[in-house]
Amino acid sequence: MIRIIFSSLLIFACWSCNNKKENSPFAGILSSPPYTSVTDSIRKFPGDAGLYFRRAVLLNSNDQPVPALADFRQAWFLEKNEKYAIGISTLLLDKHPDSARVFIQEALQVLPESFMLRLGLARALDLENKTDESIRVCDEILAKQPDQVDILKLKSSLLLKKNQPVESLHALEKAYGLTPYDLELNNMLALQLAEAKNPRVLSLCDSLIKKDSLGMLPSPYYYKGIYYSNIKNAAAALAQFNEAIRIDYYYLDAYIEKGAVYYEQKKYAEALKVFQLANTISPAFPEAWYWVAKTQEAMGQKEDALLNYQKALALNKQFTEAQAGIDRLKK
């Protein structure tokens, strides 16, 4: 018995010695302010999951995602708490959705009723372009909790990916019925109504304008402009885009849509001026370079157009329309 007690004490003493310093590749960061006091506490109480979580939150707020993830993982290892799992999944979703999905699926074995983890799973599947699977997860959540607005918004965006605008709009309208004060939701709904040439967008945008007592929201005018552009009322569309730009000079999307109205009318000189102005405001905006190029191509300025298509593609490697323009002009 004495031998057993002595052995246990010896093991504990060795373990304590080893934990005076954290065995971490981030030791330099963790021993520096503002983490010093939490790190000291962790050395004293290495089994306290809450301390790791506290430091992880602090690390993440200071743009240190890698050591933050390590701390979230250690907290989860010590205690299967939902907030620790959410910390891990949130950080993984940013750059490693496949790893996020695997972790969340494992965590759900422990916490099967976690709404936030299921939402994370749906988002991870979406980021992996597993659209049908993501919709299935959304439907599973909505079957139990039909008033989850975030899920309805996500499902709407997924249905748009599948080219199902009617179903997507239905999901948004249901969400709007639950939270009509949600500004992001209002914007999503207004855009879809405008794209669908649905005149209800006008009353929705007018209600947003009425609520905007300071007159600082350009987006309602922008969505009205898209609606009028889609129904081929160029004068009304230009008036709305101009109002959006008057409110927010840096509203680049409004410049693009305004220029596109001129382009559709074959008023290429006017269109080019608008796109070039957008370019001046933000030289790193690939859509402006693309539309400058497209307009120059229509005007027969092929060398300039090729150069600007290339600039658009350099700013956005996934810009397939810019690549198509390059291919077309190189034939």
C-alpha cells in the first residue's frame, strides 16, 4: 500500500514538473501579454477546460486563429461542452470546411440536439458544394424547429444554387414573416423579388426607405433599379441607381448596374464613363475592369479590351466571364 501511494506521488510530482511549462509550439505567444495571466493559470490548473476556452477566445479576438484552435480543441478534449465544439467548428469552417464537417459529425454523436452544430454542418456541406446534403440537413432542422430564420436563409441560398428561384423565394418569404425587421433578410428578399421582376419589391423597398429616417440606406434604391432594369424601364432604373450613388458615392454595384443599362441601350460611350469612374473609385474591383473591357470590345477597341479582361482575371482568378473574353479576343 505504501509502495502504491509513493508511486502515485512520484508520478504526480513528475507530471507537475512537466506542466510548469506548457508543451506548445505557441509557447512564445502564450507567455506574452495579454495571455500571460491565463497561461499562468493553465499551468496551475491544466485540467480546467474553461481556462483554455477563455484563452482561445482571447487569441481569436486578436487574430491568432491557429493557437486559438489548439486551445478550443484542448478545452473540448477535457470537457464535451457545446461552446467548445462551436469554437472549433467556427474556426475550421473558415478555411477547412471538410475538416469542420468531420469534426461536427463526431461532435454531434456527443451532442445530438445541438442546433448550432447542425447549422455548422449545413454550412460546411455548402462550402464543400454538397448542396443536396446541406439542404437535407436544413430540412431536418426545420422539421423540428420551423421558425429558425438562419436556416431558412441558408436554405434559400442553397435553392438558388440549384436554380430553383421560386422555392428559394418561398423560403425567404417564410423567414421574412418571422423577422420582418431583419435588415439582411430584407435585402436578400428585395434582391430576389427584383430579379424575379416581382413588383412587390417596390413596396418592400419603400417601407425600408420610410424606416430610414436619416436617409443613409442606398440599397432600397439599388434594388428598385434592378427591378426597373429587368422590366426594361431604363429611365426609371437610371434614376434609382443615381439615387443610390448619391447616398453612397462608393456603392460600386450601383455603378455597374447603371453602366449596364447604358450598355444594353448600346450607349457605349456613356457606359464606359460609368465603368471607368467605378475603376477610379476602386482599382481593385474586378467587375469594373471586366465591364470596361466588355464595352471596349463592343466599341471595337480589342487591344484595350484584352488588356482589361486580363486585369479583371488577375484580380479574380475564378472570373470565368473575363477568361471567356480573353479567349474570344485571342482567336
